[in-house]
Amino acid sequence: MRHLRVALLALAVVVLGGSLGYWALGASPLDSVYDTVAVITTVGFRETTTLTSTEKVFAICLILAGVGTALYSLGVVIEVLLEGQLAAIFGRRRMERRIAGMNGHVIVCGWGRVGRVVADQLTARGMDFVVVDVDAERVSGLSFPWIVGDATDDAVLREAGIARARSLVAVMSNDAANLYVTLSGRSLNPALFIIGRARVVDSEEKILRAGADRVINPQAIGGARIAALLSQPHVSEFLDVVTHDAGLEFRLEEVRLPQGSPLAGTTLGDSHIRARTGALVLALRRPDGSFATNPPPETVITADQVLIAIGTQVQLDQLTELVRA
């Protein structure tokens, strides 16, 4: 694309320069353009006026500069068409329009091993997201929206629609870059939910101070996962299945109680959630972030609490409808 722009610009400069030259030598504006185009395209039509010695020298210079430029421009245009770059350009335009139409999406900064897993899980959950990575070869050909650029650049984040996004995931390989992206994301969208990756334990607190809501250390999580499999393999595998296996009938889900929910102010026992939906409430998360695990029937449900429940997709959908009715 850059070569095409350079070629067309050079051709335009030659045409403009040739036209101005003929016009300065006394030709009319239309004749000036006509003679210039005839010379650089080697069409060979006779000039509109008899040339003086000065005009002949100018025409020789124009031929030497213009013919080469025209041939180079033609070669670049053919290369673009033959290599499918034109299709890629239009495809990129469609992708930009698709990103511009997104709202409440997730921005994934970094297309490495962790970024790929995040994208797979978001795809399985039907969530819209945009991938940002500095390496064009790594992201070209992806089926979902992507942007080639440095995620630490505010302009790139704006192109990804950060003002309309719901979440940002900074999972680049460098902790300093993740910290900078977190800081930029928080300043560009204060309401953004930000998850940062930390490779070093000392970086976790710094990324949190930069504005991240959560910080994930893949090495620490991997170690804890191994220890859990060694000590409680069945519990660990069950949790993995209900949270990650899309083919399982039962799954865990979170449902937030909105303001004005008919369940607000009632107890778990009086709401008859299990009888009305079939879903089982395992825990409640209060607005202050604390959890009430295995809540008793007399627990009062309030607005802005989050119900963590298990059930089939149909049962969980019925629970969602119940709290919003």
C-alpha cells in the first residue's frame, strides 16, 4: 500500500510539473496537460504547437523523468492487483468499519500464547473483541478483528474503540508494556475493566497501582493449578469442566441483580430460585467485593449483588430473566 501511494504521488508530481512547465512556456492550461500526458505515456501524438529549442530541452527532461515514473507506477499498480493487495485493502476497510461499530467489546493487547487462549475463550462465549499486536505476520489472517500497532500508543487504543469498550486485557510479554497499556487505558476510559498480566511477582502491585482491576501471573496460576490437581484432582477437574467445557450441560454463571429487580429485598428462601428456575445459587458477591459462600435461606438479596449459580444453560437463562423481570 505504501509503494502504491509513493508511485501515484510521484506520477502526480511529474504531471503537475510538466503541465506547469508547458504553461510557463506559453501553452494554454489544457494544451499543457495534453502535451505532458502525451510525453510521459509515450503515445506519440504531435505536440499542439511547434517547439522552440527551450521547449525541446524541457520535453527531453520530461521524457527522461516522466516515462520512468509512469512505467514504475504502472508496475506497482499491476503488482497490487496481481498479489491481491487491493482485496486486502478493501478487507481492511471492512474490518475498520466493523471495529467502529463495536460497543461493549474487549480489547486484547498482545497476540502471544496467553492472548490466543483469551481469544479462544471469548470466542466460545460469543463476546466481541479486538486484538492489538505490533507484529503484522502474527495477526494477519485472523478471522476476528485485529489492529497492527503498538498498544502503548494512545492512538492505537482509540482505533480499537477503547472509549466504547467494556474491558481491556494487557497480556504482552513485557511487564513494563502491560503497565503502560494499563495506565493509558485507565486514563482514556476510567470505567474500563482492566486485567493485566505480570510475569514477575514484583510487577503485580505496580500494575494494580497503574489502574488494573485484576492482575494475573500465569506462572503462579499454573503452579497453584498443579498443586490443586495433586491434592484434589476431582474437585479441580470438575471446576475446569463447568467453567471451560462448552459441551457440558451444567455450567457456572454469574448474574447481577439490577436496580429494581423483583428479587431485591427478598431472602433466598422466599425467592424460590431453585424451584422456579432449577438453578442452584452457590454464592453471593456483595457490592463491596466480599463473598457469601453457600448462603443460607434467610440471606437477604439486594440490588447490585452478583449471584453465582450452577445449572444448565436453560436454567441459567431463566434465572437471568427472573432477576430482571
